[in-house]
Amino acid sequence: MTFQNVNLTHAGEVATLTLTSKKGSMGPTFWPEIPRVLTELGGARALILRGQDLFSAGLDVRASAPVIAPTLGDPEAFATVVAEMHAAIDAFAALPIPVIAAVHGWCIGAGLELISACDLRIASADARFSLPEVKLGITADLGGLQRLPHLIGTGRTAHLALTGDPIDAPTAERWGLITEVLPNPDALFERANTLAAGLATLPPRAVEGTKRTLQDRLPHAQSL
């Protein structure tokens, strides 16, 4: 099956999902496409999530405006639009297999909220992370403000969300957002493949059980 915003490939029991839209941006067609593509994982026992030229520039505001703007005066309609976005991100957390986010270049806004739903996060030295929504007059509302405190603490989440300022890869590693910094994208993707291949050899029920137990510790996990 061909997808507009992503490309799914398989190498043995490892699947790789690449964000292929321009700058990994997430427009109106991205959100309904994700649950569909994840049904194509087949027998994959680990999933790598990555970008092309960079990881993700986040929400495609220009393309999304015609969809979101008409709902701003209608709470029910707005909630429906946001729920579809939540469902796409939640779908990664709901997978029974581990998801590795391999980040190079910018990881902005919805992109950062997306990787917060992954199980493991590694990055190349050129990676940059930000939640700039406050500077656009909106609130980050795709689960990141619930998940990120679990990963990096409330204070550091507040710093990201309230200032909108970016952090670099070494800072992200020091904060606990990512666990490894690789020197360049090629080394990053090689490491992601090696890590995923190792995970794919582990007993699947034990891996799924560990993932679920970790998620059960998330505050508000049931309301995301």
C-alpha cells in the first residue's frame, strides 16, 4: 500500500517508518494515515521511526488551517479534529512492539509530542528539539505535556513549553529526553537498526509486558 506522508519498509523483523512529507511536516492527511500504516507492520517485532532531511518540522500550520479554523467556534467539531491527531500519536504507544525514534535535525512541536509516545529515543548530534506553540499563540495539546514530565520532569517540560526555546542534542540527553547522541545521521540510523535488531530477538511477550508496565506508570495515561 502506498502512503502520502510516510514510507514503511521491512528488514527481517524490523520495520522502519520514514516521514516523507516535506520536512516531516504533519498536515491534515497525516493523522488518518498513521493508524492505517501501522496495520501494515505484519510480523515486525520492532519499529524505527525516522525522518528524511530532518525528523519533523511539526504541524503543517498552513495546510491545517482550513481544517482547524472553521472548528474554533465549535468545541465539539474542534474536539473531533484534535481527537484524530491524538489517535495517531497514541497509536505508536499502543503498539505491542517497541518503537525507536531516531531523530536528526529539527524535531519541533507535534514532532516532539510524537517521539514522547515512543519507547526509546536516540539522536544525532545535529538534532534540535522544541515546543514552540506558545510563540504561535496556541497550546501544545497532543499528549506531550502529559508524557514529557514523565520523561524529563515537570520543570524541564515547563521550560520547553513556556519559553518555546529549542534545546540541542547534548542537553536533550542530559535531561533524559534521549538516551544516546550519535555523531551524525548515518551513525544514528546504523545504531537504530542495531538496537531494533536486538530488541526483535527478545521474547515478545516479555517486551510487550515491560512496555505496558512502563506505560501504566504514566500519570493521566488513560486520558491521553
